[in-house]
Amino acid sequence: MRNYRLSHEFVPATTQGGTSFFIGNGIIRHYSLAANSAGLAPENEGDRLYNDIRDRIRRENPSLSDAQIEVEVDRRLTRMIPEYILGQPLKFVEKVLKGLIPVWFLGDNWIKSTGLFFMQIPLLLLCIVGIYYSQRDKRQVQHLLAFLIYFLIIQTSLSPYGRYSYPTILVLVGFARECIRTDPV
């Protein structure tokens, strides 16, 4: 309701989807294993792209409010995503595949990334073993796997920052629990 009142547009949650996609491209491009981070370059590039489009819209439509401009910026950025994917499909596949690793631990600096790495990697390893046991014992966990896969595809195609993996922690814990499950099938 608030978003509609300000922008006169339906905005379900945020207007940052388009920006996130292009920041994610920068994350994959700038990630350094030695620095264990992509640094601030992806955010800076995303800000420049956003500001360039925002300024162009402001010049073209001086009567629009800031909220309306923000919605229009996101609309234009979002329209650029299919063009990018269709124009460079292998780059997009590379982004998703490379994003599968940092989505669990990547921060904007070495300290954050390393801290997340040491918190998430043990849980991920237990989760992988738990998935194996679940499949071996024919347990009904397809809905959890579907959620995890869905999440990974969405996050790696947008911005694979570690902080975005937090919603999956309960699923990871659920699979990790399968490592120690002793009740009969």
C-alpha cells in the first residue's frame, strides 16, 4: 500500500531486482580468491548504472516523483535482464554456476567472507551427507530439495552474496539432521 501510495505503481516488495542482477554480474567478474571477496566494485558499478538511468529518466520526465523514477529505473533495468541473458546465454550460465559457491559465504570484504565461510561450510557438508542419506533411505524430502534448488537458482542469478543464503539455513539444518537420524524408516 505504501509503495502504491508513493509511486502509483504496484511494487510488491522492492525496486532493486534489476540492480541486483547487474551487481551479481559484477560479483562474478570481480571475485578474487586471494581477497575472498569481490570488494565494493560490483556495488559501485551497480550504483553507476542505476544513477545513469535515473538521471536520464529525470531529464526525460521532470514531473515524476522520486518514487516514480525509482520504479521506472527498476522497470528499465528489469527489461535489460532478458536482453542480457538472451544476448550472452553462456555468460549467464557461467554466472549461475560460479555463484553456487559464493552464495553461501561471500561478503564485501575478507573478514565477512571468511567468517561466513567458517559458519556455513560445516553445515553445508553435513547437509550434503544428509541429502545422500535421505536419498539412500528413500525419505520424502523432495520438497526441501526443490526449495533449496529454487533458492539457489534465484540467488545465483541475482546477487550471490552470503547474507542471502540465510533463509535456507533451516533446510540445511533439516538435511544435516539426516546424518544422525536413527529412527526406523
